[in-house]
Amino acid sequence: MELDKAIQSRYSCRKFASKKPDWRDIIEAIDAARYAPMAGNNFSLRFTIVDDKNKIQQLADATQQDFISQAHYVVVVTTEPGRTLNAFEERGKTYLRQQAGAAIQNFLLKIQERGLATCWIGHLLEDEVKRAIKATENTIVEAIFPIGYDYKKSSTRRMKIELDRILYFNEYKNRKMKNPKKLEV
């Protein structure tokens, strides 16, 4: 799948087919996350693949989103912040958020490329998620991703925000670019 197509066709799926995905496709998506930029080359993210139905139900309960229990697999993305915070102190908190977002986007695009579907779940009770996967107290839960095949892939895609509503030049809220000079060849 071409990158532009993967970016433009990615969506949040909340109803999964009964067909079980190949877990190797999920591992390939996690592998893609490793190529995201990391502050100081400290890879702080961890990925836990959950296929135990009882644990998946615990994760669904911890998010208050029942559709998660339909998934055959759930990936819990966490951060081990120690090394990054030690290296960058307070600024490290920002770096941790940035690198988690970058790695998760790689993961999502690879999931899409492999023909799988997911939904980024950030609304959760962190202590309950940690308890379900037996994470340490200092672990940060970034997000949960139920993974499966879309039950009924929608042929319609809602439009995202228009580019001219989010793009500025040189200054915040400046919508016009200076006239570029023509290059003489």
C-alpha cells in the first residue's frame, strides 16, 4: 500500500469481524514503531500484546468501551520514562509524549497497510490497565489498540479539516505566504 493511501484511508474501527488476525502482522506493526525518532536514542516505549479473553475484558472495563472485548488482540502501549527523564529532566516529559505519538503513528500506518483495523483508545483508567498487564507503578500507559478485521469496512470516509484552516506562514494566524521569487534557470 502506498503511504498516501495508508494515511488517507486510516480510520477508527469499533466493530470487528470474527476472523482472527495473524499475530505476526501485529508484530510487524510494532517493528515499524521502532523506527520513530527517540530522544537521545532511548527507546522508552513497550508494547504488550494481549490475547487472553479475560484480560481483554479487563481492558475493555478499564476504558469503559465495550467494543474492545470483540477484538482477538489488544496492544497496550506503555512508556518506561526513567532513562529519558534522567537524561533530559523536566523537558524529557515533552520528549516522551512526542516520541510516543511518532511511534504510535508508525504502528497505526503499518496496521492499516496489513489490512487490519484498530481504534486509538486514550480514555482509560491507568491503574486498572497496569493491573491487567502487570505493569510497574512508574510505567505510563500511552494508549490501547484493539486489533482485528473491520466487520463492515465503510466505503465512505468523513472529511478531515481543510488544510487552509490549519496552515500558517511565518507567524501564527498568517495565512499568506510572501510571493516567492522566481528562480532563473
